[in-house]
Amino acid sequence: MSSGEKREDTDGAVNGGQHIYFPLNGGDFSDAGAGSKSLRCELAALGVPAQLIRRAAICSFEAEINVIIHAVAGSLRYSIEGETLTITVTDMGPGIKDVGLAMKEGYTTAPVWAREFGWGSGMGLPNIKKNADALSIDSVPGEGTTLEITINLKTPQLNARQE
Ligand SMILES: Nc1ncnc2c1ncn2[C@@H]1O[C@H](COP(=O)(O)OP(=O)(O)OP(=O)(O)O)[C@@H](O)[C@H]1O
Ligand SMILES: [Mg+2]
């Protein structure tokens, strides 16, 4: 499948919800942002407030970039079911040995090539946590990592915490 191409994932369809899938490849920035962009457009078309779209975009983009920088290959998929947006980013990669440490602001193992592109501040996971209503990280060292990010699309009061 070419970079950034999307398809409906019928295997993952739950309760009639639509799951859209974007492949990601380690070291390949041409994949970066395709999933986030699709998500932003879809939320805008649904009339979701800009603050919520911004939070979703931060979460999805940081997670996409993490696969590209830290893993070998993976994918982003999202679904909107009722008032709940779920973004799932899964990869085959080194995994995260100590998730608590990885969640700390400033902690990074980003390689030099990624730092040269301006990444590697150790702020991606903390930013996802701040902008999500729920975040679960399931990681197996030597196998890979799965992030599940949930955002409630009907909680405008949560927007205030980002201001
Ligand atoms: N998908 C992943 N696979 C393996 N390790 C990861 C993954 N995502 C994050 N990590 C680990 O967690 C650390 C912190 O991630 P985080 O996104 O917060 O910062 P970063 O990616 O290093 O830098 P930044 O996101 O600011 O560009 C990473 O440096 C890496 O060690
Ligand atoms: Mg990151």
C-alpha cells in the first residue's frame, strides 16, 4: 500500500463504526500526518469544535511521529462511535521498557537523525496524555507498542484545561 493511502478496515468495524487505517513506516516522514489530517477533516465535517479537533490532532500526530522515529512499522486507525473518538496507533518496534519513564517530560531516546529534524524533546507522550481524555499504552519490549487514545467529543469544558 502506498504511503498515506487509507482504507476502511472492515475487520475492525464495531457497532457500525467506521475504522480508517493509515500505514506508517519507520524513518519515512512521507507517511507523517496523513492520519492526523484525515481525522481533522472528518471532525471538522462533523462540526466538532476547533479546540477538540486541535486536541485530537496533537494526539494523533505525536503518535504517528513516534512510530516513524522509534519503531520499524505500524499503523494509525481511528473510529468515531457516538460521542467517542478512539485513535489506535500500533507498531512493531523495540517497545518501551519503562512506560513511566517514557511519560516524563524531557525523556527521550530519539536518534541523532530524528533530532536533526527537530524531534526528540521528550514531549510527545506527555502532550498526548494532556490532550486525551484517556490514554492506554500497551508495550512489549522487543515486540512493539500500542497506544489507545480516547477523546470525548462532547466535553467542551475539557477544552479549558489546554488554555
Ligand atoms: N512507539 C514507540 N516505540 C518505542 N519507543 C517509544 C515509542 N514512543 C515513544 N517511545 C519512547 O518514549 C520516549 C518518549 O517519547 P516522547 O514522544 O515523549 O518523546 P520523543 O519522541 O523522544 O520526542 P518528541 O516527541 O518531543 O519529539 C521516546 O524517546 C522513546 O524512548
Ligand atoms: Mg515523540
